[in-house]
Amino acid sequence: MRSDIRALIVSIVLFGLWGTVITSPFRLVSNLIVETSEAIVGKISLPAIAFAVIVLIVIMGITCLLLLLGKYESSDYSALVFSIASCVIYIVHVVKEKNYSIDAIFVTLVVAGTMTLVILRKSEWTRYISDFYIFSLPVCMFYECVMNPLYRLIKADIYALKPFIVVPQTSIFSNVGNLLGLPLLVWSAFFFILSLLPVMYLSGGRKEGRIRN
């Protein structure tokens, strides 16, 4: 399967299951990256719109970097690195919050499954797992830049489609407001689409690999 088609399929699955425990291993990694980026950019005194755009650029830039690495054979092990990272993040969360959840099951399954696939050298499968982690970043940004402003605009219940689609209560654009008489959704979606273009370009031409029966 072409890598761009694989990326599209993975993104659709992530979007549709974003609020479920199934995608929790991928959300753990994406949330840490987003929160770290926000914390670093937040140390600079910036207008709300500049803060939001810079954070968006940083997140999508990281996505592009990971996609570039996907053009090399060593990227087959990125799935294992991401899986171990999600496990470590979850353990740290449990230690800090002293609260266990069903997420542990899916985090463990992904780590064990990825290790098995790497040992068996099933790179055509590990590329899917790697893509789930990589494209959780733009999907997370889509929820923050499009879904959150959209729900705010139409005053919809963010839990209406729970557990599948759960829109975050706040986003990187939350403090921006309307600009030049245009709704926030127009600006946030505009910047998201611009930042998505290089991601779409780089999603193709990576290591392909076919799934064997």
C-alpha cells in the first residue's frame, strides 16, 4: 500500500476513535509533545494569535521531521521507540496521579505487539503502528484548531459524540477570539490547512512494504 494512502487511513481511524481507550497509547505521546511545545513557547511573551500559530508550526514541523525519517529503513524501529515512550509516559502518569485505568491494557498490547513485529521483522506492519503515532499529532491539531472552534461556534456539547469524538474544552487558539470580524474557526482552520500542506506532501514516498497474507 502506498504510504500516503496508509497515512490517510490511519488519520481517519485516529479521528473517529480519538476519544476512546483504543487510541490512548497514541494520545499519550501526542499530548506530551503538544504540552511540552506549549510550555516552551509559553515562556516567550507573545500575543495569543502568535502563540497559537507558533505552537501549531512546531507540532507540524515535528510531524514533518518524523515523516522525513520515514524515508529510511531505520524508521521501522520508530514504532518500537514510540510504543516504549507511551508505556513510560503512562507509568509516570500513574505514579503521579496514583490512578490506574483501562488504558494500561492497550498501552501494554501495543508495546508487546510492536516488539513481536520488530523481532519477526514485519516492517510492513510496524509502519502502520509508526504512522499511528506520527499522525496522532496532526489529528490532535485538527481537534484543537478545527473541532474546538467549530463546537464553540455552533455551541455544541463537546461530549455529544462521546466516547468516539471528544472535543477538548480548550485549544491553542482559545484565547485568540474573532479577528477582523471573522469567526475564530476561519483563522484557526486557515493556519491548520497551511501547516498541513507539507505534511501531506511528505506523507508519500516513504518506505512502502506490502502486507503479506
